[in-house]
Amino acid sequence: MPAVEAWLLGGPADGRIAHIEVDDDGSLPHAIVLPQSGAYLGAREHPSQSVQHRYLRCAGDVDPPTFRYDGPVPHHQ
């Protein structure tokens, strides 16, 4: 599937470029969900599960396409 580069603003991936898959007609999705896991300190053998975070595409023709942070995705979604 084709992909484009887009900027992510705010949140755990702030200012980073990410590859985002597009639809068959080349359209970007309105929202993307990215898993994020961070460093941890402690005596556990395994890190906690990653948390998914949602980014929404900014309105207008921004080049490169830009998504703003919308917050973590609740566990039940």
C-alpha cells in the first residue's frame, strides 16, 4: 500500500515524521492511531503494554500533511 510522510504535532510523537498508509485513491485518513510504549524503571521482567494514541489530520492543504495529537485511546475502543 502506498504511504506518505506526515508531521505529528503534540503528544508522544511530537515533531516526528511518520509513514502513514493512504487509501487506494491516495487519500490520507482523517485520524491515525499509533501505539506508544515508553521506558520504565523497576524490577519487572517485561514492560507494560503499549498505549494507543490518536492523531487527527489538520484542516486545509498543509504540506507536508500534519496531524495534531488528540490524546490516548480509551482501552475499550
